[in-house]
Amino acid sequence: MLSYILPFIVLILIVVFIHEYGHYYFAKRYGVGVTDFSIGFGKEIFGWNDKSGTRWKICWIPLGGYVKFFGDRNVYSQADHKEILEKYNEEEQQKLFTLKPLYQRSLIVFGGPLANFLLALVIFFSIYTFIGKDFTPAVINEVQKDSPAMVGGLKQNDIILEIDGNKVQSIMDVSKFITMSTDELIDFKVKRSYDEILLKIKPDMVLSEDNLGNSLNKRMVGIKLGAYNNEINHVKLGPAQSLLHAINEVYYVSTSSLKYIGGMIAGKADTSQLGGPIRIAKISGQVAEFGILAFISMMAYISISLGLVNLFPIPMLDGGHLMFYAFEKVLGRPLSQKTQEGFFRIGMFLLISLMFFTTFNDLKDLGLFR
């Protein structure tokens, strides 16, 4: 159990710290007073005050964090300006988040998810520069009899070029693109002799195990892959190429995750794969056993997920703030307090429902429910 908890806490501390530091950076840049910078919730374990009066602290429940702004009672409401102006003197008003221009408030809120995407970029960039990236072409060594691949026309010695329009740059990409596909048919573009052929394959959904031994419903087409000419092509990239591939990876993970979530809402994707803190803790411990590189790579993917989820237009999340600011921009004034509170209740219901659903999936994954 300890081997799961420690990697999970390290991962969450780093990813949450980066997220909250994104908010903190833009707040300080625009002169907003920051009273608290907390990693975790609940009772403080330890902390310290810096020269500007910010309390930096670590709390007992390591499932998030927050940055608290000076005078911040309700970051959604802009309806009490008169009360604010009466309560604070001119110097204090300069530090108030709620009195800052709309674009500054938006950047302060967006800073958290932005920092998560930048963390992932830095991790991928560092891996591709100092460790390298695999560019081994994916060749089909075997097509299983009566499999979706055989029915769809895939053949031995085909070189896989693209899956669903995504360029296959290495063997590693094939499983990833098949897993993240949500359409009924998967488009395969292959090179056969000198011809490029486009085939549509209808995958089977099979209860299988991932590389860590966790059960999951997996899309299978029935092929076994090998390296082209049995040569592994692992290359350390220059800074420009590393940055380009890092951006492409962050973009792919973000767009495919959104597409997968859309598929779950539409009933096309497997909702049992949606997990919460328990599953993340379990996988963190399993991945940590494979070494620091695997663990750091997972941190990049978790960071992207955190940044992405926080941009959902749900009150209580950063995307909820941005949604209200968009209304404010369009209407020329903030939404009424009553309207904001209505959205807030809806957001609370959605988040609690999601929490229960992911926790149920996590417990089912541990074998406590069938």
C-alpha cells in the first residue's frame, strides 16, 4: 500500500503545485495580493510566510490545492463594488482581484491550466532531447485468423502509416491510436509494396489487461507488430524537433481526450475507464516500479488531464470562472448573483456526481464491486 501512496503523493504534489503556481504567477504579475498558497486541503501540516505576506502551506488532504487572493470572498461576483470601495483604502484596492480588468482576471484564472500544459511540454521536450524518441516503423508480422484485421483486409508485411488520420511514427503509436479511437470503424492507412491503401477495420471489444496487469475493455483488431527490417530506430532529437514533437503530443492527448469524453457522453466509449484518485494512486505505484522515466511520463499525462478538466465550463473549476467572464464580456456586466449561484449549484451537482462515479469505478477496479 505504501508503494502506491508515496508515488501518488509525489505526483499530486508536483502537478498541483505547478497548477497553483500558474495562478500565483499571473496574480503577482498584475499586482493581486495573495494571502494563501496551499497544496492540499484541511488542516495545515506545516507552512511559512514570505516577505509579501503569502502563507505557503502543505495540508493533510493531498487531493488539490488553492491560491487565495487578498479580500477574496466570492471570485464570481462583481456586484458588490460599492461595498468593496467602502471597505478598502486605495492602496488595498490595488491588490484586489475583483477590481482588476477582465483580461487580467481571465489570465490569472487561465494561468493554472496553462502551467499544467507547459509542465507536460517541458517533460516531453526533456525526454525527446536527452533520452530520445522512438521512430521504428510499425510492420504487421501476423494477422490473426478471422480477426477484424483479416476481415478488413490488413495483411502481413503491411507498414502502418496512419490510424484515423494520425501519423504512426513508431510501433508505440499503434496501440495508443487504436485505444483512443471512439468511432465504430478505425481507418488504417498502410503501405503495401509500393502502394498506399486505406482500409476500414471494425475492432472487437475484448476484456484484457494493460501492461501493468489492470483489467480493461480494450479495442482489438488482431495483429502482431514488429520492427521494420528488425531495426529499432531510437533517436535523440535537437531542441527544435523536440519542441515540435512535444507540442504535437500535448495537442494529441488533449484533443483525443476531449473526443473520448465526448464518446462517453454519447455512449460510444467505455465509461469504465474513467477513474479517480484511487485508480491514479494505484497506477502511480505500478508505473513507479518501472523507473523514473515511466513515472515522469505519467506525470506529463496527468498534468495534461488536470489542465484539461479544469477548463471545463463548470462552476468551481477554472473553466467556470472563464465562462462567467465570457458572459461578462458579451453582456458588458457580470451575471446577477442569483444566476451565478444557480450555475454554482449545477456545477456542484455535476462534480459530486462525477466524484461518485469515478470512485465507484475505482472500487470496482479493486474488485470490491462486480
